[in-house]
Amino acid sequence: MNAVEVRDVTKRFGTVVAVDTISFTVQPGTVTALLGGNGAGKTTTLSMLLGLLLPTSGEISLLGQDMIRHRYRVLPRVNFSSPYVDLPHRLTVRENLTVYGHLYGVPGLKARMAELCRDLDLTGLLDRPAGKLSAGQKTRVSMARALLNQPELLLLDEPTASLDPDTADWLRGYFQDYRRRTGATLLLASHNMTEVERMCDQVLIMKTGRIVDRGTPAELFARYARDTMEEVFLDIARDRRRPDDPCRREP
Amino acid sequence: MILSVRRVAGLCLRHLYILRGSWLRLIEMAYWPLINVVMWGFTSQFLSNNSSWFAQAGGVLIAGALLWDVMFRGNLGVALSFLEEMWSRNLGYLSVSPLRPGEMVASILVMSFIRTMIGVLPAAFLAIPLYHFSLFSLGAPLLVFWALLTMMGWATGLAVSAMVLRFGLGAESLAWVMIFAIGPLAGVYYPISVLPDWLQPVAWALPPAHVFEGMREVMTHGVVRTDLMLSALALDLVYLSLGIGLFLYAWHGARVRGALLNVGE
């Protein structure tokens, strides 16, 4: 069973096609990236996977459950983190985690919170209001919230956006460690090439709502005869073709 | 649809933490009902000295002011509890949690009840030493009036929340103003018979008209009009169903438009 199965999914907003007939699967225990520029359809795709946004057509299943019809069966096993969604500012870190612990029905909540706070170095911040934390601290709290229910599938929207390189690097290491320890599946939307190169087993490259190429980072490097994901990304973004394409334009 | 008490309580906890952490919010909730009861108390005293009807029905204005606040606070409690999620840009995380829309509605109704109690009870108690009027002297009918007005407040609050969900935070001021459209037709301080003939059927189509008429019957004649209570209840059920339906419809619409992820100030 695939952790994620997307079949012919389209999302239209009026006449605008935000996501155009995309299909892909994600194997359990792997890390997959949706890579693309601004407006490529990454966040729209993630939103549809989570059921925040209803697709115009197509089918989505997460962990073997149809997300359009049986969303609430799978949500307790999934979680999500985004720098564009906040936790209530006036609640302390402890209060925020307690509320979400109840919403997810986390057994042994206090012990789970203590474990996460230790792992994510949040113990000293527990009684601070979420609104008074730095960007890096907020990201760590958001991660603790996203990991409270030990998700089998973790969806991350630009997980290291607005973080300094040190914190971003630490967070990537943490995700990889979490995946190793739990066998969880990670799907992240990103335009951070380092992140994608370092973390991902599979890359889905999106452009104007479509998946225009896919493969492992090594496969993509070979296909485009490039050494970095950034070069591959620029080739696709600027419509330079693959080396085997006679119409290829050199930079 | 099965509601989880744990999840409803979990979301209530989020709002209770906010109230616990801010004594200013608690004061704000009780502030206007207190000011209102003081103003109507003095008005009532003045009119009692100059009108035999008011002298006979002592406290009818204060009772009206307090019970109107029950409906207003009921509406505000629902709308503000929902707006709180939008202001804090937290709706995205709530929407991907196992919390169902029905559970969210249940928790904001519970919070509205708590907010109404915090807002109106201090004013009701203040009227006892200040004007020698106890709202509680209405007896058992008070509980019925309270419940009926709360239901209408909830219905209005849910309609406001639906509009905010549909039109964004630009519509948030409706939380404070929309319910006042009902005010002239509710008969809070005067009987419905005062209204022009053509307007009276409109007033009778609203539950508060029945409640305030019933309140005056109890206070002036000592008569409990169960017919008025039952008609108010029937209308409340219609309006509350409409409010819940409108909210769930707006929620579905937000999922179609993708408005749940990027809402906020």
C-alpha cells in the first residue's frame, strides 16, 4: 500500500487551473519533495492532500483511505506543518501542545510532551506565550505540535522557510532522524534545493500546476546532465530541455 | 455525525486558557452589561416615580436590558470564539486535526454560554443592591427565557461566523452590529403592539418578541405564558438549524475556495 496515491487530480479556481491533472504515489517510509517555483501548485497540492481544499476532480488516498470521502479516518494518523499557519499567540507553548494533544487524542500526553520538548529543546520555553518566540523557536514548537500524534505521514510546507542556515540544517537532521526511528513517510513542498537534495528519495517537479518531471535526485542530475538540483530546477524553470532533446537551449 | 467530547473539551480548553490568562478580557465581558444595567436602572427609577405603569411593573426595563444582553452576549460569544481562530491564523491547523466542524460548533456554543454567564451574571447581581431588583425573582421562567434568548444569540453568531468565513475578516464587525437589526423588533422595552401593523408579523417571526412579551406578562400580571415560550422555542429551533446549516455550508465553501489555510489578520 502506498502512503500517498494521487490520481488525475485537478483544481480550478474559476477559469484558473491551479493544479492540472497530476498523478503520483509516495512509498511508505520515504521522503518526497514537491519542488517548484512560486505559484507552481505545491501548496495547493498539499492542501488537497490534507482535505483543506477540495479538488475539482480526481482521487486522493492517504494511508489507504480515501481523503475526499473518509478524511476523518486518516487525520489522526497524519500531521502537517507550515510557516504560514500560526499557533494561538497568547497561549503558552505548554497550553498549545495540551490543546492539540486533546484534539489528536494523544495517549500519555504529558510524557509525550516531555519527550518532544527534550528532543526539540523546548523545555525552557514551555511557559512562554507562542507569540513571543523567535522564528526558529516557533518552528520548533510547530514541529512539536506536528509530531504530537507520532504521525505516520507528515506533510511539510516549506519547512525551513525563514530559518537561519544553522536552525534549518538542524531541523533537516531532525526530520531524517524521525523518519529513521518511526518509519514515517514525509512529503514536503519546497523551493529549497539543498533541502531537497539532502533529504529526498523522490522529487516531483511542478510547474504551472503540472508535474513536469520526477525521479530521484541522482536520476534528475543524470537526465539533465547537471550536478545540483538548483541547475536542474533552473533548466526546467527556464524551459531549457533535457540533453537528449534536440531543441535544448544552453544557458 | 458522532461528536467527540474530548475534542470539544480540547477546543474549549484553548479558549479557557485565553480567558484565564487575561483579566482584561474578563472585565471587558462584564463591563458593558454593568454599564447597561446602571443606565437602565436609573431610567427605571425615574420612570417609576412618574408613571403608574412603570411603578406597577418595577424592574421591567432592567430585566429587559439584562435579558437582551443574554442574547447579545450569546451572539458575541459564538462569533468571537470563531474570530479568535481567524485572528490567530490557527484555523489551518485546526482544520487538519481530527476536529470536525460540528465539534468546533459545539465548542464555540459551550464557550458562548460561559462568556454569557461571565458577562451578564455580575450585572444581574449588581441590580439587587443598587435598585432592589432581582432578575432571579422571575423564578423558573427566567431559565426558559435565558435558554431561548441564548439559542437566538447562537443562531445569529453562527450566521456571522459563516459570513466571516465567506467574506473574510472585513465582515468581522457584523459580530457587534448584526444582532442590533433584531433590536427594534424584539420588543425589549415596549410591547409588540406598539409597532406599526405591517411590522408586527415580522416581529412575531422572531423568538425574542415572544420571550420579552412573556417576560412582561410574568412581571406585570404574574402569568407564565407557555404558549409564548413554545412558539419562541419552535422559532429558535428553526433559526438555530439555519445558523448551523449556514456555518457548515460556509465551511464547505471555504474548502472549495481554499480559504481555510490562509485566513488571518
